[in-house]
Amino acid sequence: MSNIQINIDDRFPAEKALKKFKRLCDAYGIVKEYRARQEYRKPSVKMKEKLENAEKRRHKTTTRGRHSTKY
């Protein structure tokens, strides 16, 4: 894991520093990894969910294409 540091001075607004920190956390994938580590899922369950999500995406793209060609 990497350390995230934000150097700010007195003139730098706290809201901007917080936004910058959140952006860096997203860029490094810290939030995603934290959520993944909250609970253990068996590899078979992960694979099943992955296949279900792929099927949903596939279905979504095929149905979206059909509706747009009618007009």
C-alpha cells in the first residue's frame, strides 16, 4: 500500500484539500480495496458474481442496440 500525502499551507482551503485527498484515494484504488477486504467471499462466489455481471452488461448492450435501430 502507498502513503498519500497532501502538503497544504494556511492559504489552501480545507474543502479543496479534502477533494484532492479523495481524488488521490480513488486514483490509488484505496476505497475499492477497502470495500473488497470488508468481507471474505469464496473464489467460487466471486466468479459467479463476475459471470452474472458480465451477462447483465451483455444483455444491456444488446437491448440498447435493438431499440436505437427502430427509428
